[in-house]
Amino acid sequence: MRDHAIKETTYEKASLEDYQREILEIWPHLAERPALHTWARVVQHATTACEGMRRSDWSLVLKEIASTIVWWLAFIQKLNLLSKSSSCKTYEDDLVFGLPLSPTEIVWRKYPGVCPVEFGLAARNPATIAWKDRPGKVCRCLGRKREVEDRTPEEKIRAKRALRSFAQMNRRHRSNNVKGIEDMFRRIFEGVVYQLSVQEVCFHFIEEIGEVSEALANATVSECLNVRNSNKRTLVGERKEKLSGIAEELADVFSWSLAVVIKVQTLLMSFEKYVESRHESRQLQKIRSVLKWSQHISLAGIIWQKYGLKAGRLLCEDCNRRPCMCISQRAQPLYSQALNERQARMLLESSPEITMD
């Protein structure tokens, strides 16, 4: 039987979907966890990454961004599973989030080789735009803030439709490996990220995390006044629009996760150049040994560094096993369907009284 596991020689060539499959093999219990619990883990690691940025702890930032992307992929995998079968062992409330788009499709729909905002400002008829002449190949949004912010809601909607149409027509240009996707983002946005401060990158990143959370909250509520008597086509259209909004925000989380990686790399490389200009000393030798890898930082690289470096293949970073055998994962979650009424009563009776004093 052929081994398809991601290895040291393939981790940059692997697709986001390859990483998804690996994640589910390492942590199979993720398929049974509620979707919102999985998203909460994305929020947890993104928050810790921002804490690391505040403290200038760049090692912590990169480790937490790696975990953010791993949980981001796990969350999309959960939505994919929900979209395939309504009979899967899960909570009924989860089914509202079923999304059939893969991670690569989600990213490409929002970032088809262009800056979405630049493309929207220039594109009126995407069918007439040749791939080589596409607007927004390099983002210059920082110099067009007034023009960007003054767009009407109708203009934004029209730009989104044009972008989706352009992405669909040019999907043959889409990269199917992590390195290719990262190279595309670097070409478009590296100049912008260089100009932004660490604080600005951090705020943008955590803002996108919050916007996914907002989109998930909105997805649970129908805008139809009377759902029971509403036209089925209307309800389906509303559902598609809400899921499309979730997909767009998920793409933005990926984009700004990469922006954090690029910003940290830029800072470390600037430190490295400064150190190289100083006179030789034992302390500087130690600093150089830490900084010498800065030019090799990449999204696939930091994921491999955290989850794959120890054994030459991706493993749980805590127990170093595949599948994961952590005690915390074997423990029965409180939200499990296995926790029946009798078990719940026994748990409550054995627990101390909880007060908010």
C-alpha cells in the first residue's frame, strides 16, 4: 500500500487538501467535534500569536500561526464533511455550516492571482480581461485609500461577482501546492506588508478572525420573516450567500496569516543584516546562529517545523504519535452525545455548587 504521508521532501509540494487529510489521520476525533468548537481553537491560537507579536516573541508567533492554519484546515474539513452527508454522526445545529468548497477553492475564489480590491476598482467586465493583463497583480491599495473606502455597497457587490467570474474562468492558473499559493501572495502583497507596522498586521489578522466568527453567527439566523412559509428558492439563495460570505472571510484569515509570516520574516532578515554589519563577537555569533534561517521561513516550513521535524512526518506535537494518543484527547468531552441524562445528573450531583460571587 502506497504511503501518501507528507514528508521532508514533499511538504512544500503538498496541497492544502493533502494537509487536510493528514490532519484527520493524526486527529481523527476532530470529525466528531462540533464545528464551532473547532473554530474556537483557531481563535485560541490566533490570539496567542497576537500576544507573541505584542511581546516581540517571533518564535511563539510562528508556532502559533502554524497551529492557526492547522486548525483552519481542520475547520474547513469539518464543514466539508457536513456538506457531504446530513446523516453523519454530528449535531443537527452543525449542518447549517455545511460548505462544499475545499481550502484551495476557498482561497482562489477570493484571491485568483490578484488583489481583490484592486481588481474590483478596475474590472467592469471580467470576460474581457486577459490573464496576463489582469489588474491588481501587485497590490497598491495603500495609495488609494480614499478610492477604496468611498465605494458604495452596490459597487462592492458588483466587484465580488466580477472577481468570482474571473476566478472561475482562470482556474487553470491556480496553484495546487502550498508553496505556489504562498508565492502568489508574496508577489501581490509583500510590498504592502513591508509598509505596514507589526501592530497594523496584527490588527488586520485578528479582525479577520473576528469577521469569520461574525459570519458564523449570522449564518444561524434567517433573514426571511417567515421561514416556514418562505419560498424554497429564496431560502436556498440566502443559504448560499451566507456560506459564500463565510468562505470569503476564511480566505482572508489565510491571507493575513501569511501576512504575519511575511512580516516576521522581514523583521528577522532586517535584524540579520544589522548583526552582519557589526564587529564580530561571541554574542553576535549566537545571534547569527538564531537568525541564519530567517530567509527560509515559509508557511509550509513553520508547519513542518512544529509538526513534522521530529520524526520526518507530521505527528501530534504533544504525544509525538500518529494518530494522537494524548490523554486530553482520550477524555470524554462534556458536549459528547455519549453524556446521557443519567451521566449528566451524576456529574452535577458530584460537583461543588458554582457561584459567581
